[in-house]
Amino acid sequence: MILFVYYKVDASVSDTTLPRIKHMQAQLAQSFPSLMARLMKRPEIDAEGRATWMETYELQNLDETLFKSKLDALVAYNDLPVPRKNEYFVNL
């Protein structure tokens, strides 16, 4: 299962947001060594000056409830952008 998390980031704070997200993903990797995480963004900025960013997490052989709980706690701890939309997908 893959968790897709997307949210808006104001372009004026992207330089300070990026290292916080990377730090959070490193914290997650310490707790879940088999985790595969990615961070992406849309190339365009919307009319309000925001970009859509997306984190993806491949959750093979991980406890999804435990992972989501840890992710939510680290988002709050690292003061990351909210609201965050979460969607799960599975490979066909």
C-alpha cells in the first residue's frame, strides 16, 4: 500500500519548509527502516502563490495505523503545513 499526502505550501516559505519535511522523513526512516519515502511538488504555482507538494510512503510490511500515528505526531512536532490530505492506493 502507498500513502499519498498532499498539501499547499506558500512559495515564500518553501525554502524553510523543505528542510523540515526532509528532517521529518529522516525521523520516520529511523522508526521504520524499510520505509520508502518521496517528496514531490507540482511545477506550477497557483493564483494564491502556493505550490502543491506531495509526500509518498510505501508501506509494505508496515503497520499502517502505527505509521500514520507517528506521521501525524511528527507533522505537528515539526510544524509542517496543514491541512494535509491523505489517500491510500494499492498496486494492481
